[in-house]
Amino acid sequence: MVPSDGRVEIVDADRPHLDQDLARTNGGSGAFFYCQDIWSACFADGDCFHAFTIGIINFTPKYNLGMATAKGNATRRRIIEAAAEEIRERGTDKTTLDDVCRRSNTGKGQLFYYFPEGREQLLLAVTEHEAARVFDDQEPYLSQLTSGSAWTAWRDLIVKQYRDQGLHCPLAVLIADVGRYSPDAQAVSAQLVTRWQHALQSGIEATQAAGEGDPDLDPKLTAAAIIAAIEGGVTVLLSTGSAEHLEAGLNFCLDRLLVKTRPRAVHSNQG
């Protein structure tokens, strides 16, 4: 273990050893990693990382790596977004940490600093990031589903966004396979569906209370059907490039939900 005073001596500055599977062991003022009886330390100077192989003798960490900075947060986000792009294009199984580093213009030392547990921790972060995007992209419409006109505006937003985003839509990564890569990632995907269904259910109930929604419909089941229509439509969009099935599925759900006649979306032949 690292001595309580945190002092170690630099032995070899030429072999960082941070591209191996490292286990983070000591916090304090520095970031310490242990690998095959060799200690490695990673220090940050702005956005520049310096990695050394070290022995447990005489060294006092200079930087406090536990303090998040705006630049550090931006680097972490860049790594996550690069991983998401790689997964969209290559799939989870074929995406490597080298691919992510190359795309994000970061080194292995940086990647392991932000994701010391490696690949699985990074994929979980991608899942959380894309799940958050699903909600962010729907606001403020998702929180205002209280009338037929509000549902129509939300429907139009969904269709346009996913048509425009195509392979880059947040559901693409979650539906592909990263959302079920690990139990933790699967739990994030499940939480997304639960939260999404609850938001839609609240909108259905509000619309029914306003007299614009069919009172005989079960709000919970109707919300589940709407999510199924979206995810099914996005799956077809990813495989064909066409948003026609997504739009048709949402139109069918809203036709059943809304009591009053609503304006139809302008059909687009672009997808």
C-alpha cells in the first residue's frame, strides 16, 4: 500500500503502464494505480497528463486530481461522446479503448484517469449519457402534455428529431446493444423506460382530465404502447433510414388517445 504520508519516489518515467488493466487503490492528492507489483501515478497539468512508474519511497503528490474542473469535465464528456459515436458506427463488441482514444484525441492515461475501471465503466457512462439525452431532446414538450395540441407538437418534435438525427439519435446506442451490455447498463435502460412511461402517463391523465383524452383508456398501458411505438419505429429507422413507421406508430397511438380531431403531420417523402 502507499504510505500514509503519500510519499513515493519516481523510479522510471519512460514506462507509464497505464494501458494495462489497472486497479485504482489510493485517493489522497494523487491518482495511484497498482499493476503487477508496479506502482503508476498519473498527474494532471491543465489537460496534459503525465504518467510515471513509481516505487514506494519518497514522493509528495503535487496536484489534487479529485477536484473536478470545467476542462476536466469537458474532457470526460468528449471521451463519452467519442465512445457513443464508435458504438453507433461499429457496435459495442468491436469498439476498443484505442478507438475511443483516437476519436476523442486523448491518451490512455487520460481515459483511465476518468474511467479507472476501464471499458465497462466507460460503457455505463455512455448508457447514462444517452439516456439523459432522450429526455433532454424532448423538453419542454414532454412536461407539457396536457392537451391535443401539446401531444401533436411533441409528436412532430419526436419524428423530426429522429429523422434528422438518424444513426446519431440517442436511442440508437441504447437499442443497439450497449443498454444491455452489463447489469448496471441494463438497469439504466430500465430506469429510462420507467421514467419515460411515467412522464407519458402523467400527460395522458392530464389530457383525460381536460376532456381531450379518451377516458376509457388505461393511462399506464397507453404510455407503454407509445414507448413501444417509438422504440419500434426507431429500430426500423436504423435499419432502413425511413421514419415512416415511427410516424405511423405515433399517429395511431394519438388517434386512439385524443378525442378531438387533431391536425395530421405533413407527410415527408424524405424518410
